[in-house]
Amino acid sequence: MNITTNFFGMFQNQEVVEYTLSNSKGVSLSAIPYGAIVTKIVTPDKNGEKANITLNVESLEDMVAHRPFYGATIGRVAGRITDGQYIDEGQQIQLDVNEKGNQLHGGPAGLDTKLWKAKTKNEEDYASLIFSYKSLAGENGYPGNLEVEVEYRLTEKNEWKILYTAHTDATTLFNPTNHIYFNLTGNIKQPILDHKLQLFSSKFGMLGDRNLPTGVLKNSSGTAFDFSESKLVREAVLSDDPQIKLVSGLDHPFVLDQGDGAIQAILSEEKSGRQVILSTEESCVVIYTHNKEMDAFQIKGDPAKQYAGITLETQVLPDAVNQSEFGDIVLHPDETYHSQTTYRFDVIE
């Protein structure tokens, strides 16, 4: 395993370094302490040609100015919280809001906007980049001082493991994710519509007003949201399903059927032969297909086109704190939060 560093930019008069973890199989992962953001993942295709298979802006200045969430650690809570409100022991908590009166991805100054501390670890069969951050009580409206650690581990088995750890000194919420976008062609000018996706999921969460969960988990069998067999992403994204039309693509949570450690999703692209295999301890994966062109910034000289990437965001179902059947995202002072997600990069001939 190999670890290298290079200068990436300046933030609040502090130098931001990009760390790159590389294995002997030609796979590498790069990340920076700002937002604990993954800047790129490079993998070989079936012909051995290497390319970055993720979506990200190319400068720290654009990350700070436009906050695209590409590759970022999201929190304290991923997704939307209705009206930025929840009830804790009979008391209404009001969080800072930042999208249509709701809180989105942790609020106006979420974990993706913070400069984390970083350290590295290099073992025989893996290398790690370990980010840590202390979110003070009141940040984005959340109670409790929350200490968070996120480890990105690249293994000789071509696995990217994300290991989250957190604890708090007062009851709070915690439901993080990584907002990584994949484009397995290695060319973000090629849309992901011809990627294939298989999900071990039989239900998805319906969306309503302001893209908020309605609280309804619908059986996906026979619908555009049925990925029980591998199928082209375009079959869902370009369908006439009203839920698809609502957001011009996928922006939905899928309930995962399989247990911890099992394969829960497979994303593949035929021409490159690249494949990403997902397993997670979380109960849900949010699939988002970059449903709008982002013309405020450029990547390689062009705007990020509609359908430029696809996310596999593992987490508890969005707005769980306001939906009784969605799961528990409350973290208490006597608890330590642990969660692990693994993406394995394979090539199919």
C-alpha cells in the first residue's frame, strides 16, 4: 500500500492537503480534510486503462463557493428533516433550515463545510485516512457536542471501506452518509443512463411536497423502482412514473432487504467492464441520478450535465426522526455510534 500527499488549496488561511491511498491492483482513492471529501477514485477498466470513476469539482474554491456535496461526508443528518423540526422528550427542537424551509444534509454549515483533522495508517493489506471533527453544541441547531471520526480504508481486495464512529455529551441526532457520485465510464461527459443497477430491495420511500418523504414505503415490484433484476438506469429515470417525473429521475430511498455484510447493490457499466458492489450495515440506500445540470461551476471545461453521476448513499431512511416506521437516528450520551459501508471495485470481462 502507498500513501502520497499534495497541496490542494487554502481554506481559512490553512493549507489543505489531498491524500491519495493506492494499492497494488491499480486502485487509488484521494480525499481532503475539507468536508472529509473524496476527490477521486481511480480504477482500471477491463482493458487495464485507469480513470477516475467519481464526480467532483476540481478546485477547493468551487467546493466552498458552490457546495455541490460531491464526495462529501454528510451530517449530522443526511437528507431532509421536515421544517427542520423534531420532538425530543416532549420538547420541540428547531434546527437551522437551508432548503425550502427544511434542513438538508445537516444544515447551512454541515459537516461537509468543516475542516477536519487528518491522520493516516498504513498496514500490509490496507491503508487508511482517518478524519476527525468535533461539532459543538448548537452547530446547525443540534444539541450536544458531537465527536465524529470517519475512516476511509482502501484494501488490497479493491474495497473502499467507510467506518463511522461518533459519541455525544447530550442526546442528539446522527445519520451520516457519503455523497459519492459514480460514473463508471470514467468520462463525466457520458451520462449514467446506460449503467446497470441491481438492488436487493423490495420497497422504496415515496416523495411528496418539497421532496420530503411521505412516510409511505411502497412495494417496488413491477414498478420503475424495481431493480430486483439488473437493469439499465434509463429504464427507471426516463419512465413515466409520477414519482420519477416529480424529481426528473431518482432521488429516492430504497429499503435494503439483506442482512449485514451481504451484497445489497451492484452498479455496472458494460463498455468499461467496471462494477461497484455495495454492502452496508445501514438499512437504506438513497439513489440520486444527478437530475439537473449544474451550470454554476465547470468540470473539465463543461457544466456537470444532467445524469452525470449516480449516488449510492447508505444511511437510515431520510426524516426518520419524524417518521415512526423509518428507524432510529437518536444518539444518546451513553452510546457510541458505529457503522460501516463497503464499496468493492471489480472488473467484468
